Amino acid sequence: MARMQLTNVGKSYGTMEVLRDIDLDIKDGEFVVLVGPSGCGKSTLLRMIAGLEPITKGEFFIDDKRMNDVRPRDRDIAMVFQSYALYPHMDVARNMGFSMEIRKEPTAERTSRVRQAAETLGLSSFMERLPKALSGGQRQRVAMGRAIIRDPRAFLFDEPLSNLDAALRVEMRLEIARLHKKLGATMIYVTHDQVEALTLADRIVVLNGGDIQQVGSPLDLYERPANRFVAQFIGSPTMNIVPVNGAAGYVVTADGARVLLPDIREAETATHMGIRPEHIDVVDIDAGHLLGTADVVEHLGSDTNIYVDVAGLGSLMVRKHGNIPVRSGDRLGIRFQPENAHLFAANGRALLRTVKVAP
């Protein structure tokens, strides 16, 4: 197992700065997910940890040993890539054990560890198959098994599920969660899919433009985003953002609706209010903060998504549990849940609450 520390780490390609002043402490056995939009630097950071990219500035430690100049093979880290990278002429057993084979480790030891990894990943009945006879999910398990048998100090995953269809992504997500629970190993996982981040992580690191925007547990980031970027990136569907004029204890929306928010400090400095789709209620026309018209209604069975056009504000998304009898063109009253509203200053910073956001 491994504890990792990154101190003031940066990465540049010539004059182009890709990562800036990354400070991160990853605990032994922790599952940390690096998430952010394409080009934010998350895969570059993972490759720097693996030793595949040199660190331009700052220091990287594993268990208090400086690793900046240590070769990848000597860091005792296993990496699972987006591409399965299996040898097409080797069966599952040999693909998984090939790293031990080239190190000339004893056959009995190699066979035992391959068998244990196969049992962990549910591959025992596929050991003699070639990669071409496996599904995408099975191939990804073989790639994970190849990493497991090395018994490394840490595992790095670089968007390992992006090549799979939706059903297999869910299945493999569960497999990775079970694997972490069973092995208790330090794992760092890169994805652009914030659903994967929310379901897998002990802590999430949100990156944008080469900077860390926020680090915290999934619920911390969902309930207490540090800024507008995190608020809109974490959560699916995304948070609604409404321009407002702030005042002490309340805000006023563009069409004049007043929303009381007595628990947020500095409300008078707010320029925007954020509200998640599930925190907006559909009410009688004369009982809401706003009046709007249902534009598109998505009946998902378990939930109903309603896109509501509001004069002066544009489209707001409302998500309600169950099948709500609303049709396109219906006039609706919508009411914000003040205890779940978020306020943001002009620079995007979230304004602090004096009480916890309601679950």
C-alpha cells in the first residue's frame, strides 16, 4: 500500500503551462478520482505519478520517498489504460501472467497468482480463451488482472471504461468498487464522467485549466461546491444557474421574484443563484417563485425531467421523482427550495452558509 504526496507540482511543455501548483495528499488505501473536462490536465497528472511524464517543478513522494527521478518500473505502481493492450496471440492466463514470465519468476508462483486474480475478477472459466473471444468487459478485466498479479503499492486507472457501452460501464464500475474493497489498495482513477467519480471515490479532485478547483468527498462537492465550475460540473443533470441581485437575507431574480435565503452570509454580494433540478418544486401557478411553460418533458419512469421556459431567465430544468402528469405547453408554477440554494459572487466563488445544506 502507498501514501502519495504532491507538493507544488507543475508541468509545462515549453512555454505552455499544463498544470500549476498541484498540492495533494493521498492516504494509504484511498480511492481518489481525478475528474474534469477534456484538456484539464488529469491524465497528464496521472502519467506524472506513474513516471511516464517528467515533473517540471515541485516534488512527488511515495511513502516519504522522493520519486521525481525514479524510473516507472521502480515505482511499484500498476497502470490500467483506456486501451486493453492485450497480446492477441496469448490466452487469458498468459496475458495476465506475462509480466511475471518475462521476470522469470517461478512457474508455480505465477500460476497461483494468476488463478487468484482470475477468481477475484470472475475470469476462471475464460483462462484458455484468446482476447478475440472475449467481450469488452472481459478484456478490461484481463487488463485489471494483469495489474493485480503484480501486487503493486498502488493502482492507476486512466479512463478504463470509456470504450465500453452503458451497461458494461455500470458492471465494470461495480467490479472496480469491489476490487478496491477487497484489496484495500491505493487507487487513483481518471475520468471525465462525473457519475463514475461520484460512485467510486473516497475523495474527488476536480481539475480545470490545470488548477485544482476543489478536493473533497462526493457529498462535500455535491452539497458544498467551492465555486460555480464545481457546482455545474458535479451532478447529473447539471445545476441550474440563475442571475440574481443580492440583498441581506434574500435575492431577487431577473423577473422580480424574491427568494429568502437567511442562512447564507454575504447574500448581498451574490450575482448568481444555483439550484439543482431536484430542488425545484412544481406548484400551483400562484404559489411559485416563478411562472413558466413546460417546453420538453422527459418521462424516464423513475423520474420526470421537465425543461421549463421562464421569461427573463431562459430554460430551467426540474427533476421530480416518479411519473409527473405534465405535458409540453403546460403553464407551471415553480418554487425553489431555499435551504438547497447556492449563491455565487461575481468571481464564481460560493458564498458560505451558516447552516448545512439540507440532504
